[in-house]
Amino acid sequence: MTTAEILKKVRRIEIKTKGLSNHIFAGEYHSTFKGRGMSFSEVREYTPGDDVKFIDWNVTARFNTPFVKVFEEERELIVMLLVDISSSSLFGTQQRTKRELITELGAVLSFSATTNNDKVGVIFFSDRIEKYIPPKKGKGHILRIIRELIALEPTNTSDTNVGVALEFLNNVIKKKTIAFLLSDFVSKPYEQPLQLAARRHDLVGIHVYDKYDKELPPAGLIQLVDSETGELKWVDTDDRGIRNHYAAAFETKNKYCNQAFRKSGASLLNIRTEEDYVKVLQGYFKRR
């Protein structure tokens, strides 16, 4: 892909996702991910209904009338995107590939965060850490993230290792952060680092998948390539046993993913490549 093509895609995604962030997600994002700390702001006179535990006894004694401490929310947050760019993300048979869906989701979340004056960083991974962009603010920073979401490729045809990304997050980000993990979760086991990350951070997994990740259509003898190993295989998709085996493999992976997130206490969203992710994200924000 040429530089001009990349910039054109960046601009197109910016227009689409920035609009969604400004008009749809900003309010939901703010109410969902409020600042986790409270800092002292001022004192004011007590009014009926105020919590007595916030009475400032020193000021009260000085003026001989009750005063209470007022606290305000510490708004600035850090948002980290953990983005799977392994080869399996290039698969897609519906409106877009999984990678294209991940790119749009990452852009929407980035613009939503920056609209609320939060810092955004990204960890790109496959079976290893491919690139780390430290958290920063600003439109230029967000456009850089979108450019990398579009153009960054894994160093080789590789497996996926979600655990590597979670371990990296735990090591480099010490402050509690909001972390969105975007992947198809075709991965080696990751339960332990997921539990540790969920204890330290507000972690949300976004499982992206294609309709034909879940089931093979009966289309006769076709040649399939394993997107992560590059291995070619001829498969008779009319064979019900093969289709059942394929579906069972997806369900096994999906069951592991759901159980791992449930045990960790982290949230998990599932979004298909042809699905309206706007409704899924809005529904999640409103449920929180």
C-alpha cells in the first residue's frame, strides 16, 4: 500500500469514526469510564442532605457554622488499545475483514477518549509485541494511531498470543487504565495474564469474528489456507463431519474465551464483521 493510499484511508476512517465518537459515543464513554479518583476542590457551607462525614471540622470551628469539603472527579484517564494484527485478522467474507473492523473500533474508541481529554496508547501484537505507542493526547497522535491500525503488518506469518500483550500491558502501564483488547482470540492460552490484567486495570475484551469463522458453508471441494501458518489444505466442505469438526473447534475456542473473561471479572463483547458495532458499543456503555 502506497503512502497516498494509506493517507486516503486514514482520512476516510477519520471522517467516519470521529463523527460517531462526537455524536454518539462521547456521552456514553464519559458516563461509563468516569475518573476513578476524587480530589479535594473547596469547602462550602453545609446544606441539609449533605453527608456529615465530609464536614470540615477545622473550618466549622473557625466560623462557628458547619462547612463541608467538596471533591471533584479526577477526569484524566489513560486508555490503552491492545490490537491483534496477526494474519488471522485479515480474514473476512462479509462487509469487511476482521482487521478492518478492528481498525474502525480502535479509531472510534481513540476519538471518544481524546474528546474527553484522555490519553490513548496502543500495543500492537501477534505472537509477539509488534509495536508500542505510549499514551498521549492530541489529534495528531490519534491520526498516527489510525495510520498504524491500517498499515502495520506483523513481522512474519505468525500465531496469536494474547497473553504476550497482556503481560506487556501489566509491565509498562503501572497506573490503573482502561484497556480494550481487540482480537479474534485465535490464541494460545491466556487465562493467567488476563486475570492479573483485570485486577490491575478496567479491561474490556472485544472479540471480532466472521460468520465463516463459526461455520463452513457446503461449497464442495475448496482449497483453504491457514492464515497463521500459511499451510494449504484441500477440504471437502460438503462433508458434514468436516463442517461439524470446524464448528466444534470454533465453539471450543469461544467457550475458553468466555470462561476466561468471566473468571477474571473483565468484560467481553462479541462483534461479527457484518454487524453494526455502533449498537453493540452503545449497548455496552449503557449497561455499565
